[in-house]
Amino acid sequence: MRYLASLLLLVFSFSAQAFFSNQQDFLPVEEAFQLELLETPDNNSVLYWTITPGHYLYRHSISAVDADGNAVELSLPDGLENEDEFFGLTYIYRTDLQVPLAPDQPRPHAVTWQGCADAGLCYPPQTTEVGLTAASHQPQDTSAALAGDLGIAQQLASAGLLVNLAAFFAMGLLLAFTPCMLPMLPILSSVIAGSKPGGWQGAKLGAAFVVAMSLVYAALGVIAAQLGSNLAAALQNPWLLLPFAGLFILLAMAQFGLYSLQLPAFIRERLQKTDRNIKGGNLLGATALGVLSALLVGPCMTAPLAGALLYIGQSGDSLKGGLVLFSLGLGSGLPLLLAMSFGMRWLPKPGQWMEHINRIFGYALLAAAIFIVRGLLPDSLVLALWAALLLAVAVHLASLQPRGWTLFTRFTGILLGVWASIMLMGAASGGSDPWQPLRHLQGGTTATVTQQPVRIADPAQLKEQLRQAQEQNQWVIMDFYADWCISCKVMERTVFGQPDVQAAISGMRFLQPDVTDNTAAQQALLKEYGIIGPPTIIFVNPQGREVRSARITGEVNAAEFLAYLQQARSE
């Protein structure tokens, strides 16, 4: 019966091709799908399909034989469920597919597969001979053959649940030391600082914070997959970010003693009766701040998070995706938990030092507020805010009473005050870089002409730009952007504003698809390219195909961008 269905599908594909020949230009099958046998440095092999956006590959159609004609067993990852007119319920792959081969497995000689185009064409079954000749296109290593998000998505599909939970917990530990997670430290510190001394109380509050944050990560991932919407857009909307920044400013003012922040009287009385009032720190408050913090800084688009969401979207396995995102959240919160629980045991007895600690937490909360809104304000204004914060810290250090570390603290205060003054001068003259506030005043820098991206909100215009670039045999950089994307704005300055990056991309067509409005057409564009959200950068070669292994997901620095660019141009 399946062979009859295949025959019918084949007839239909030829009929469709004939009927639409004057209405739709379909890619040749060798451009829509490219199959290679890649060799890894440890002498293993992997079958790798590059799937052009707008096309998909049937899971059930993939098979392989060795040189003697014997079947080679392939460990295929789960795909996306698809109700097919001819095959019924099938599983398909819409993004690049990686099938690893076991070391003791015979090398495939010929691979049979079949794919279709969303526009209405199904290609005939293909048999591709692979072998040593295909291995000449070797990646530097296994990770270089796959972009970070794609490799993680396919690891999720092929590995067991326990392996994935452990792997994502480890990735969460690494994620804890990224700028996305730094604002959480002062938030958690402010919660625990008012609790009773002792590691156990801090551990309870920290655990409530971290578990709540992890649950939000898992819930957002599952909801985003089920609804197919870009929640990062909603969660990084200025109407949400600005109130949260204001909340942190209010919390900071409380740390400075300008007012007393406490629960309403009727709630305090009930908490006291149940012995849950613990002098400034309670489980309910820690849990609530964990939820708010995850909503606020959680949408940072890193490769682990993008890979998990990509897998959920492909497979529809919300349970597995939610569990690994929860594990990712636990891993990212563990250093915060350890720092705030064990750290309290090392604190001296209560005294005047606690007032200074409250001020430190207050400055940290103000820094978190600036960090949150840094992409919504002009760069010069952000620089001025950082300068004002440093100046306040400098004044505080200079006002300390003479005792102990007086010389060191006052010297530190003088240095901070001098640097804050330089930053204010830089902000007043149009500077933006806190580390080099006067760099824009250097001779020759202002005369440099930078290549600005062509920002395009209409996907139809984007496709026209891509067509023109292909006609002109031109490389294309597509930098997916949104006004609410903080990292996008940071990279405009720290990556694309750097002279070495400008020199490297000279002659390339620099396009910036703008998905700020999150319209239906923009959502379809993101889905077509398998993009979870910005910042995402893809490189398209002069033949009009994306170099998928060089895709950039999340914020990178200039050196990392140049490494990806070199990788793309070398393939």
C-alpha cells in the first residue's frame, strides 16, 4: 500500500510541477536538499542534510545501504508530526538534519530519501551515493559542523532524557556566568539580606527563588512551542521593561533607607502568627521575585535556550522540552543559591557593616535597572547613567568614617570619581562606551565610514534583496533585529561598530530583518528560517544558500563574530 501511495505521490508531484511551472519557481532538488557524509576528528561519521527553508524531509523515506547492498541501520531523531495527504500521519524535518553513525557501523554507500516544498511540490525519491569523496568537505570539528542551536536541538532528539537533563544542567551552570544572569544576583541578595543570619535560612529563600525562576523558564518554553509565538518579543517590550526597572529603583531606595519596604499590616500579622515573618526575607517574596526575574532577564536568546525551544517546536514534545528547560534554570540558579546561602555563614555579627551592605545592594539594584533599560535609551544617556551611579558610589566611599581600610576605600573612591567624570564628559560629547568613553573624540575615528545595515520590516522586500544579491554573486549577512532586543542594540555597538568587523564585511550585503512588530508575516519569516528570536545572524552564500553551521544565536563579541564569518566563508 505504501508503494502505491509513493507512486501516487510521484505522479502528483510531476503534475504539480507541470501545472505550476509558469506560476512558481521551484528549486532543483540538489539545491533544496544537500546530503553529505562528514568525517569527525575522532574518525566517526555523520550524515548531514542541509534543508533549504520552505522545504521538509520525510523521516520514513530515509534509508541507507553499504557497498555490498546491505542495509545500514540509522538512528534517526524524532521529527515534527505532519498529517500528509498520501502517507497519513508522518514525521518530517524542516531544519538541517544530523544523523550520527556509530564507530562500529559500516559506512553508508548510498542513501535514499525524499522531500517536498511547502509551495506545493514533492520531489521524487532520491538516492545519493556518499563516501570518501564527500568527506573532503570536513569541518574543523564536530561542533563546527553544526550551529550551536541546531546541534543542541538534535542532541535533544537523539539522546535520552537523563542525559539531556544532565547536559542542560551543565549548560545552565555556564549560563549563570553570562551577562544575562548578572542582574539576578543583586535581586536575590536584596531578598536574603534581610533574613535571619545563617546558611539554612538563606538556602531556603535562595531555593524558592531559583525553583520559581526555573519553573517560569520551563513554562515559557512550553507555551512558546505550543502557541508558536515569539514570547521574547512580549517579555522584552518597553511597556514591561520600564515598570520593572522602576520597581528595582524603588527597591534600591528602600535599601538606602529612604522608606521602609514591608508587607501590608494584615498580611504581616498572619505571617507572624505562622512564624513566616523572618525580618525582611520570606519565602513568598523570594518566590515572587524569582518569577519576576525570570520574566525580566530570562528571554536572553542563548544557544542552549534556542536549541531547546527549536527541539520543542520540531517535535512537539513539550514534556521533554519543559523538563530540560527546568534543568537549565536549576543549573543557572545554582551559583546564585550557593553564593547567597553559604556566603551568609561568613558574615560577621550584625552591626554598622549591615548599613554598608544595604547600600551595596542598593547600588547593585540600580545597576540592574540600568542594565535592563540600556537598549531602550540613547547610548549617551546610558553612559551618563553609569557615570552617575559610579559617582554616587565614589561619594559613598569618600564619606566613610576613618577606620580600618580607610586609605584603600578612599583611594578607590577617588579612582571611581575620576572615571565617572571622564564618562560624563564622554556622554556630554556623544560617547557611548563605558570602557572607552572618549574614544569617539580620537582623530580619524569620526572620519571612518561604517557600513550600515539595510533594515527591512517587510519579508517580501527581504526576499527581493536576497534575489538581487544572488544575481550579483554577493554574500549576505542577515542580522535578525527587534527594537525590544537588548542584545541586538549592544551588538550594534560592540560588534558591527568595530573597525575590524567593518573591514571583514566590506563588500557583503548587510541586511537587518526587523521583527519588532511581530506581525504574521514576520512570524512566518522566523518560522521559515527556524529562528526562535533575535539576535540571530545567518550567512547566505552567493548561491543563495545559508551556511547553517555558521549561524549565530544570541549575543557574541567581535572576535566570536569574525570566527563565525571565517567559518562561513571557508565552506
